[in-house]
Amino acid sequence: MPRFAANLTMLFTELPFMQRFEAAARAGFEAVEYLFPYAFDENELAAALKANGLVQVLHNLPAGDWEAGERGIACHPDRVAEFRDGVGRAIEYATTLGCPQLNCLVGKLPAGATHRDVQPTLVDNLRFAARELEKAGLKLLVEPINTFDIPGFLLNRTDQALALLDAVGSDNLRIQYDIYHAQRMEGELANTLSKHLAHIGHIQLADNPGRGEPGTGEINYPWLFRHIDAIGYTGWIGCEYKPRATTTEGLGWRQALTAPRRIGFIGLGIMGTPMAGHLIDAGHTLFVNTRGAVPDAVAGRAEACANAAEVARHADVIFVMVPDTPDVEKVLFGENGVDCSSIDPIATRDFAARIAALGCGYVDAPVSGGEVGAKAASLTIMCGGDEAVFEAVRPLLETMGRNVTRVGDVGAGQITKVANQIIVALNIAAVGEALVFASKAGADPAKVRQALMGGFASSRILEVHGERMINRTFAPGFRIALHQKDLNLAMQSARSLGVALPQTAGAAQLMNACAALGHGQDDHSALVRALEALAQHPVMPDTHR
């Protein structure tokens, strides 16, 4: 989990500034940052850091007349001497405070000037600052800021910041990447962080809209924090947001990330095992039950229970990851049980009502993404349930999945999963038919697939399952028998709704044929075997690897 620094300009504002250090330490922060130290004696600030066991990770260079609306002077040709004096003053403070890096707010475009007019001044000033900071063992940062909050600010996007770094040409200059500003101006947070991590020296956060704490807006912070860990960022993340209430009341997002929970997990199969592993890796205590022996990946890291009732006695949240509706019915009696199995939506609503009568919450949360998604914690999780219950378990779901969505009330998750399985099955059938056709017509199916990947027919199914059909690698990621069950649910539901699903019916028959041919435990990409049997022609021989 990333390390978080309290921004004392934004947090604990109900207290005088010098009292915010103690408040940050009491709240569990180990580091702080703030906009400017210059209104205070540097030794007094250093004493506050030391007394509260805190480190300071960032402050800004002097930025002109802040109260008058100035937001930096590095781009002002007529204020070069003032800027360079400010660099010296900032170095003095940073040295006393043990602060390893300083941020330069480049400023608003001066009235009547163009970007071209001020670029030489900005580049020269940053070269000077980077050189002087390097002499003192400090890093220099520049920060893109959105134009909604600060109209006229000169630096707004990551690509502009990268171009500025190139123009300055100093290894001592990095980007301060503020997630809130980046979300407003460009989005693409994860990809940008991954691609340009080597140029990022510091990260700050706030949610959007409103610049509130994580969890108050549109940014999926639990997933993003895992991504930041995964790409190898080891610096601090500054909490530069506006608390909705008091700072302490708004720290629930941080507590949810770090507080371990007692979790039950029933069903440690191909997907359940890596999902449970992610919960363990996040620091939670797991109580597990499964058919047969507990897999090695979980054994020794979780407490094995003899049955579902024992799991329920230990856990306050239970995940159920078992094959079918009758299996779920046997094990769904634990507080705030979360059903991740794909089962009948009508039965799901009945189960939820029975669970609610016992005073517990219920979320149906079927998953998509197969074994690969389960191992990578990138599952799509489709949820149905009361909003408050969903929000209570959402951080846990986001530990296992990338795209976690509450679709509606109980049953909505299962309905969404059935729709997902219809789409996936029809795509597998379409790819299978195309490759059987191409192969029997004499074309190389591997080259046909390669060509199609560059056109409108490209899809994730063609990419992954098309390759499996060609390479004859049908080790189960998601078994035909389970997809067969899901399509049966689709047909049963369609019958009760009076809806015709002719293509789904055809795909279901192909699944049935595969099972009859002995391939029920193979990956669902082996549906192509039914098409090959009808054509009396394989896409490739089974000896092909």
C-alpha cells in the first residue's frame, strides 16, 4: 500500500497551522507536506516535525503574491531576480526541515504575453533552480494544474510537462503528478503513471468532482493504489484534498485500505484461489472452506474450516465462489455474505430475502475475466444489492477486481453476468466458425487470426481464445461445464420473460455437444471442437503446439 503524507494546508484546517503537525501524527500520518513554510520560523517548523515523529516530503518555492492571486512567477520575464532569490530561500528552509524536494509552480501567463514569449524565461529559471537544488542534494518538481481551478495557469497537462523537462534538460527535474488535476485535464491515470513513472517525482491525490477525499467521486482509488504499488512507485502520496467534514471524519478511506478484516471464503477453485490470495495479500485474515484439500497457494496463510457454518462463526464477511445455485444455497449463512458465483437471478433474490430475515446483508457479485483476471486482480465484478451493503464491501471487491460496478438491487449482478455470458459464448462461437471455415478453405488459421486482429473483427475473444483454438491449449480458465450452466440460466430466464434468444440457443447446443464429446472440463474456447466435429475438420491438429 502506498505511503500517504498529510497536506497541512488542506487538512486539519479547523486547527491553527502549528497544531496540525500533532493532529496529523495522531491520525496515523508519518509524513507531511504543505504549500509554503515562509510565514513561520524554519527552526520552529523543524521542532514540530521532530516532536511528532514526522518527516516533511514537500513544499513549494515562493510563488509571488498568493493572496493577490499569483500562482508562481517562474514564467515572468520581469521577475527573474525575485524568482532566483526565492530559490535560495526555499533551499534554506528545505535544508533545515530535511525536505528532499521542492515544487515550482510555474505561474499564470502574464497579461498580453504568449507561451512563446515566456518559454525562454521559464526554461532558464528552471535550469537555474534545478542546478542550485542539485548542489544542495534536493530535487526540483513542476506540477501541471487544471485550467478550471486556475484559469490561465501555464502548465496543464502531462505531455506539456514532459516537453518542458526535455527543454530544460536536467536530470534533477521531475513531474509532480497530481491525480485530481490530471483527471480533470486528461484522464488516463493508470496508463500515464505507468508510461511516465521514471519522470514522476511525487504524487498528490484528491477525488473528482469536488476535490474531496478518496471515495467521494469518480476515481477508483483502491484499484489505483494497487496499480501504483504494482508499477513500483516508492515515494509518498500527498493528500491534498478538501475534507467533506472534518479531516478526521473523512479518513475512513484510509482506514478501509489498511484495517484488516475477518473474511470467510468458500470455494477455492481455479478462480477462488487467486481471489482469496489477493485478500490475504491485502492483510486480511481468511477463514476458508472448499471441497478437498486447501490449495497450496492459500494453505498456511488462511485458517481452514471444516464446513461453511464454522466459516460463518469466524468471519464478518463471507465470499461464496461455488459452481451452481444449489451449492450457493448450502453455504449462504454468514453476516454480509457476498455471492460471487453465477447462479439463477430469481433464486438470488430469494436467498437475499432469507439472509435479510436473519439480519444480514447480501450482495450478488458474479465475476468475469477467467483465471487470468482472477490472478491479475483485474476481474470485472457485476454487483446487485443494497447500496449501503455494497459500499461496505466495495474495498474488498476492489482488492480482487478492476471494474467493480453496482448495477442495481439484488439480482442485478446475476442478470448482468447472464448477459455477459451470452455475449462471450456467441463471440467464441463466431471465432470458432471463422477459424474452422478458414482452415478448411486452405488458409493458415494463425495468419487469418493475425490479419483479423488489425480490423473491425478484432476482439478479446479472437485475441485470447482464437489463439487457444489454434495452439490447442484448452486447459481450463473457465470450463465448458460452467458456461453450459450459465447458458441454461439464460434460456430459463428468457423463457420466463417470453424473450427469444435464438443465437444463444445455438451456442447452448454447441456447449451441450462439447460436453457430450467429453470436453466439459476443458476451457470454453474448446467449443470449437463441436464445430470441428460438424465440419469433420480441425482448425489445427491436436499435435500442434
